[in-house]
Amino acid sequence: MTTKERFERIYQHKEADRVPVFDSPWAGTIARWEREGMPKGVDWRGILTWTRCRPSALT
């Protein structure tokens, strides 16, 4: 299930496979990532794949 699908289901008051996450880094965070080696002008969403996070083994 994609993040978009999760949000659509939440807004329809239906269950999703997990809570959708919508977050974005601050400008200072992106600047730090660039200082640490992330190429300038790269879309961070192509590097960080939030939807691939796995739930904790405790669940």
C-alpha cells in the first residue's frame, strides 16, 4: 500500500495497513546532508524511502 493510498483510506475513515507518515526535513537538515555527501539538488525522497520501513519486531 502506498502512502497516498494510506492517506486516502484514513480520510475515508477506513483501515490501512499502518499509519501513514508524511514528513519532510528542515532546510538545515538538507544542508547538513549535502555537507555529509548528498549531491546538491537531489530530491531527498528518492534517497529516503519511508514506505519501506518495517514495523518493529515487537508487534
